[in-house]
Amino acid sequence: MTLPTIEAGAVTRYGTGLLRTEVRPLPGGLHQWRRSPGPYAPAPFVPVPRTPLAVTGPGARVVFGAADGSGRTYHLEGEHSVAYLLLTGGPGAVPPQALRDLGTTLRVLHDVPPPASARAHGSRGLDRLDSWLTGRAPTPRAAHAAEQMRKALGDPAWATVRGWHQRVLGDTPTVLAHGAAGLGSLIAGPDGSATLLAGEDLSVLPWYVDIGWIIGELVELKWQLGGDPVAWQAHIDALCEGYGRDPGADWQWLAVLRIMLHVHDIAAYLDEPVDSFQQYADFLRFLIGLRGAVT
């Protein structure tokens, strides 16, 4: 996750070789968010559906944005993502209600019939992970990181992770999924509300992928930042309560897949040098060996 850089005119720009984001203030308290694939993104955004999708009801507001060249433009209240607030302020910077609203909204989205533009049983993120796990990394740095991680985890654990990834790609039934559900796409409003940016990765996937992706991000942030473990757990509980279902013991391997993808993206798309992923490997080895509820 990349922290924003505030530039002249209060415009915020940040990004990696995978994704670029620009946030521009507008009159009346609104903000224009523009997101576009970075220069090294291996695939474009999913096309905007020809017929607008209706995702209404309780929970976070969903905005699908308008096509803007290769990117998307969204208009909404809120200038910071929930990811940014957690990174800079810890778990207490975000009320659990924001995660509960996100879970509720994902449940509503999952009940919408998939449009023709939605990616069939897969996603851009799962494609990136597949290339990494099968020795087809797109960059030398990513390939080197994959070799480091494979050696650090050991071949049996690496094979286990590959098997989990294949399970996602082959599992049924499926739903219309966000495809890249994450805290960087959940925008905190000034009144405590939240807005979910959606459409760039619309996919047809098992229901648990969206929920598991967010749990993985929260687990990784808890590990990186520390802080009150009860507060972090409250966010995970609120997410699952809002959705009305949780992945049970499967949370652990879903979190591993999400964190593995993050390691890949750090290696492939960030300019900063990364000499070793040993700390990530130690944490992933711990998660791979876990069973049971989130702790």
C-alpha cells in the first residue's frame, strides 16, 4: 500500500507500476477520484458495463465510475481511503461500522446477475498470482522474489499455496464479485459513511474471495502495524457480520493468497529496492500452519 503525496492545489497523487490514483477536490465538498492502470499493469480494467448495475440498499454506497481513457473517474465525498486511515492511524482511526457496511454492500453486489463484461471465473489479481506461483513472473525482480519466497517457505508449502489458488479458480458456485475488494477502494466519507469504488475488476468468482481478500489485508496490517488486537478483530468481525457469513477455517488460506499477491506486487511494481522477503516468508509460514478462527 502506498501513502499519498499531497501536491500543489491540494491534488493528491500516488501509485505504483500497477495502479495510479489522483484525487482532486471539487466544489461542494466532493472529490474526483481518477484511477488508471500503471505503466507496467499486465491487463487493462474490465470494460464498463453497457447497462448500469443497480447495487442499492443498506451499507456502503457503490460507485462504478465512468470510463476515462484507460482509467475510471469517480465523483464522491471523501478524500482518503480506509487503507490510508488505517496505515496512518491504526485500527482506531476507522469505526468498525465502515467494515460492516462494506460487508453488507458486498452481499448485495453478490446477488446481482453478472453483466457480460464481468471477467468469467478469474480476475486480474488472480492472474498475476498465477503467473508468480507457476514460474512465469513478468519481471526479473518478481521472479527473484518468487524464488526467495519458494525457498523460504519450502517446496511443500509453496505447492500447498498453489493448490489453494487452483481451488479458487475451480470452485463453484460463483457470484458477481468485486474482484479486487480491498481497503484502498473503500473511501471514508466525512460523516462516517463509506463509498466503494467498483467496476475495474468485476469478476465471476466464489463468494468467499472478496471477503477473504479484505480479511487478508486486515491480517497483514495487524501484523505490520501492531496495536490493539481487539480493535483489529472488531473490524474483521464487523465485515463478516455485515456480509452475514464468514469463511470459517478457510480465512487462513485466503489471507495467505492475498498477502502472497501483495508480495508479488511489491516486487513487480514498486520502485523501492526489496532485498529480502524473509519477514513475509516467516509470517506466511505461520499462517499456512494455522487452523481455526482468526486470532
